[in-house]
Amino acid sequence: MSYLVNPYMVTASGFDPDTISGLGAWYDADDLSTITKTGANLVTNWADKKGSADLVQGTSEAPLWVSADQNGKDIINFASSKYMDTGGLSAISQPTTWYIALTGFASTGTLKRPMWSGSQQVFTSNSTANGWKLYAGEEPSFTEDIGTSFQIWRIVFNSSSSFWYVNASAKMDGVDTGTGSAGGLAIGAASDGGAPSDNKVGEILRYDATVSSGDNTLIMDYLDTKWGL
């Protein structure tokens, strides 16, 4: 167990994602101390455990906190037109590694941005059913129904060496996403348009670095065990 001053950093499993170098942001829906919600369980603030930038939303568009929804863990349900964002955040140069524990959702040929951080985005094709794209200046894509089950996305934005894994399956590998930097984060939908993703999110980790194979195994084991995959 790692004993750190910040109480957010202690995890039930004994593994601390912050022991891996480069952790820049950490949102954990199962840590109730990071959630500010109304009496109706609408989430208005989701605190970043690293203290970088909280995800916020007014009650009219706030998503729903749901207790013990996935493997006994709390999640945030971004149903309908709900989303959260951080507003501005200083640009973070590539490489950037994202881990997102979430449910998949249907890609029906409608633009949806489930994750948007500055120039680094994941979105669905607005012309092809089951079409998916990464973007940081370029738009590599693939076409596949990735299902609606709970899953772990691992995405690396690293120019021409970028990739996207869903659980242990490579959907893109060695693709060129461009060189755009990360910035303010939006989850569930983009505030400038596009359809809502209508999915659930449990945890988000952003490392401002590439992650070694050994460290990736530790992080994936932690997420797989915690979220019951």
C-alpha cells in the first residue's frame, strides 16, 4: 500500500495508479469523496484526484451517479444529452496515454464524441455505421461493432505511433493521429455539437507519457479486477 498525503490516492486493491510515472489526471466514479451531487444523484462536480481540473456541469445537463452498477462499483451514467467538461486547461504535448473504463455504445453513422481533450478526440463516423476515429490533426479510422458491454479503452496519442485497444484487442496500431495536444476534457458529448454517447463511465486515467509494457500490465490488471472484466 502506498501512503501518500492525498487521501484520494489510496485504493482498495492496494495498487495506486499514481505510482506509475506521468499520471496527469485521474477521475474515479467509485470514490464518493470526489463526487458532488444533488439529492437526486445528479453529478455537478467530479474531482480530479491529481488536482488538475475537475469535471463540472450544471444540474440541467448533469449526468446521473449510480451506486454499485458495475462489479459493485459506482459509475456515472451519461444518458440522453448529459456531459461534463473541465473548461480550459493548458496544452499537454504528446505522447499522451488514456485509460477509460466505460460501457461501449452504438455507432449508427451519427457523430458522437465520448472523449474530447483539446486536439485529442475519440469520435464516431457521421457517415458509416460502426465507424470509429481518433483525431489529433489526422483521422485514422476502423469499422467494427465494439459492443455495449463494459470495457477498457487504452488510447495512445503519439503521432504516427498511435494506437487504440479495447480490452486486449487492438483496433488501431501504429496509426498517425497527428501531433495535436491534450487540453480541457469533455466526457459524454461535446458542447459544440454532435449526439450524446449515452454510455456509462467508471474511471479515467491520463498519463502524460508513454507507458511501459510492464506498467501497462499493472494498470490493466488493476482496472480489469476493479471493474470485473
